Amino acid sequence: MGFSPKPTDALKLNLELYRKLYLARQAEESIRAHYAENEMKTPMHMSMGEEAIAVGVVSVLGPDDQIFATYRSHAIYLARTEDSDDFFAEMYGKETARLKGKGGSMHMCDPERGFMGTSAIVASAIPVAVGAAFASRKQGNDTITVAFFGDGACDEGVFWESLNLACLMKLPVLFVCEDNGLAVHTPQSLRQGYRSIAAIVSKFNCQVLEETSTDAEVIYDLTRKAINLIKANRQPVFMHLQYYRYLEHVGVNEDFDAGYRSRKEFEEWRQVDPVNLQRKKLLGNGTSETEIAKIETKIDRQIENSLKKAKDAPFANDAELCRGVFS
Ligand SMILES: Cc1ncc(C[n+]2csc(CCOP(=O)(O)OP(=O)(O)O)c2C)c(N)n1
Ligand SMILES: [Mg+2]
């Protein structure tokens, strides 16, 4: 299977993108509202601000394409599955989740739906993604493998080794660098002895596409272009996409008083917030406020319902806790 073609109906696509953006944002708003109750024990690395990348890239993929990502993957997971029941069950650590509460926020995984895995070790999913792409090539199928990672992953040797191998072996990998300029609190200028990741990667045998837009449709179109290039040239593509992390590195709060970045910067990015931007676009395309509100109410209810089910669900028993884990 390849990727799904762009729906001819632009409005239909824009509604789909909005539905996923709103779901990702509201699911995290709901986490923020309930986290202090201390029933969700997993550490939270929130996606807020990044949703256009998650939704734009994932919406292009076909059912057999594979996604590997990081501990900051709520939006990617929800864009892929739209399964808030499973999402909240896992956040609450309950038996009803696919991973039975053993993964938590940082290790979400659903291979049957092409969400192959996420990891808390920076850059560690990238070589696994390259291996999966090698397997696809050996099997002779048309699958695309996507590796999402942050700009901090480019500080790891394994990123460069994986990129080198994928370029050398001409593997069908879409590298997606989600660049928020930070590794925890450290800016790129204090970590990287070069000015531009994209400029360095463009010296490899792969195409590099760059974008700063927070418009999910722009990311969607760029991803289609990337996948066409992978298929036409039989080479990986590296997408360098910028966004602003709204909340603290780990946790559900803002941190503009921590001294490493300013609220002013945040306010500037808020002007182009991916969810608001898409909502405005829909209104501009002739979608009524009532129609949009209907979509939002439906998702709000879905989230409320998932959250309640997760809270009410049991924990896995002791025998289950030791199954499928290394110790
Ligand atoms: C191999 C490794 N080194 C260090 C850490 C500690 N650590 C956790 S997140 C992080 C920053 C990663 O930044 P980036 O890849 O840009 O992702 P972001 O958090 O910005 O999404 C670091 C250094 C880790 N988890 N794994
Ligand atoms: Mg980063």
C-alpha cells in the first residue's frame, strides 16, 4: 500500500485535518485539567504547538505505512488512531488499554495500526525505523516508514549513522525533524557546531524539504511531495519542520518564568496557533460556525466519555504486569 491520494474535495480534507487537530489539542487540555488529581502517574511530554506537523504528516500515510516516534507523541498517536479510549486508558495506566498501562505517555505503541513504537531514549527509534524500511525493501512492498524525532536527536551519533545507512541503501524512509529549537532547556546555539541541520543533511544523498508553517494543510502538501520523491527517486527524504513547544519540557504547565525563553516568543507563535489557524480557514472557506461547533461538541463528548471510562477501569493484575516487559 502507498499513501492515500489527496481528496479532490479540499473542504473535506480541511475538515478532516481540523477534526484531528482539535482532538489532539482537547485531549491534552483534558490531561491538563485532570493531571493534578494524581491519577495519571505517567510523566507527560506534551505536543501542544506541534499539532500541524503530527496531523499534516500522518494524514497522508496509507494503512500499511509505519510510524516511529518519540516520548512527545500524543498528537501523532491521536492523528493516526483517533482512539481516545485507548489513549486515556493508557494515560491512566489501566488494563483496558492496548498496552495495559505498561507503556504510559512515553512508550505508546500500536503496530496493528502502523504506530510502531515510541521511546524515551533520544534518537533511539531512528535506527529501528531504518531497519523497518530495510525490511520493507527486502519484502518488496511499497511501505513508507516515517521517523519522527526532535532537533535534539540530531546531537546523537546514531541519527547520523542511520541517515547515512538509509541514504546509502536508498531506503524508503521519511525523516521528520520536529524542530522546536530546544533540547530540554538548551538552545541549538549551545549544542550544535553548525548553523543549519537542513544544510548539513542536504549534503547526503537525499532530498531535504523545509517548512516553518503551522498550517496543517501546508504540511500535508509537503508530505505528499516528500512521499512522491521517495517513490520516484528511491531515496529517503528529510523534512525539517519548525514549531514552538507551548508547555514545559515535561509536565503540563507553562514555564515562561524558568528563564530560558520568553512569553513574548510564545505570544508570537500563538498568533499562528495550528488549531485556531485551521478553524479560521474553515470559516473562510464557507463552513458555518454551527457546523464547526458540531464537530467540536462531538469530540468534546468523545474525550469526556473516554476519560470517564479510563478512570473507572481496573488496573492490570500482578501477573499481567510482568508479561511482555524486560526486567
Ligand atoms: C540518549 C538520551 N540522552 C539524554 C536524554 C535526556 N533527554 C530527554 S529529552 C531530551 C531533549 C531532546 O530534545 P529533542 O530531541 O529536541 O526533543 P524535544 O523534547 O524538544 O521534543 C534529553 C536530552 C535521553 N532521554 N536520552
Ligand atoms: Mg527539541
